[in-house]
Amino acid sequence: IEDALNGKYEKWNSNNGYVNSDDTESQACRVAQAFSHFSHEASSQQEMVVDIQGSGFTYTDPQLHSVKGEFGRADRKTLGFKDFFRTHKCNGICRVLNLQNHCCSAPLSSTV
């Protein structure tokens, strides 16, 4: 059982490409988007953590996508990767981490 979360509960992204458009400029949103991007790179493009939600920087109930579909029925395999990168705009955190800019994302010069 997880500890109770303090503060406002927010969903930052989902497993189908959704990005919280109400707060894309907040540090919490930028961290969540960069973390999803980072997880894809760190796994050699084999997996991705999405469906990031929680309070502040405490996340709960994530979903994973994988090339092999290893993480249950919500694992959308490479379609999940494509949906994420269709809506993802690299931000300053992505740049600091030197993450690869994917063809369907915004240019690395983007500020979101």
C-alpha cells in the first residue's frame, strides 16, 4: 500500500500520447515528460515509462511500453512510443540529458 500523497494530484502524461496541456510550463510537467523520454533512451529504445501521475514529484501508478509487450494489456508496444513522441516537445531537461530528438517531436530549441 502506498503512502497518501500530499498536495494536488495531477496526471502529467498517459499511455496514449496525452500531455497535461494545462500546465506544460511547470517544472513538474517538464520533469515528467523528460523522464518518459529518458526511460526510452536509457533502455536502448526497448521500454518507456508513461502514464506519469501523482503529486509534485511523487509519481504513482505508471504504465510501461515495451518493444515485446511485456507489461500487460495497457503496454502499447512501439505504438505507445510513437504516440508519446507525436506529442512530446523536448524541453531544457531533455537537452541537459542530451536525449535524442525524434523526428516527430519539436526541435530541440523548443522551450516547452
